[in-house]
Amino acid sequence: NEALRRRYIQNASVKKEHMQRGVAYWQKEGKQDSELYALHRTAPINSIVAVTNPMKKRTVYAKVIGRMPETVYGDNIVVVVSGSAAKMLGAIDSKFYVQVRYTK
């Protein structure tokens, strides 16, 4: 995760940083892999997002691999994260509160 963190900090020094608060979602029943990725509505694809779980005070940097389908997730879901990202954030339930920062 260190390499993604450095890439995020580098981008944040040149581009404008945006922040959102809301609910993150991960599919608990899905296959677990070691990739750190996310789906987001407005962050540029192939950019890095910083997802923070304020309850656990943990931050994970994940690569945006695509857009969230509008019809699948409600308006309250701000980011969909991979299983490994959710585990690193200390998520117990499939939906949990997060703060998301990204550059654009």
C-alpha cells in the first residue's frame, strides 16, 4: 500500500483534492484477492483514492478501476472497495462509514 500512498501524495501536490463522506460497500461473499481497488462515481479511472475508516483510524489507498453502476448501488454508497481493502480498513459489515479523498 506504500507505493499507492506515495503516488496519491504526488498527485495531490499537483491536482485539486476532493473529499466525500458516506457509506462504502464491499461484497463479503465474493472471492477474496490481494488487490486494492475501488469503484467510484467521479474519481478518474486509474487514479488513486484514499479511503479512511474513522472508527478504526485506518486509511487504505486503492486504485480506481471503474465507475459504479448507477442502477446497482444507491445514492448513499460513495465507493465500492475490494475485499482486501475492506479487511485492511477493519470492516465487519458489508456497508460501513468512510471518508474518501481523491484528486481530479
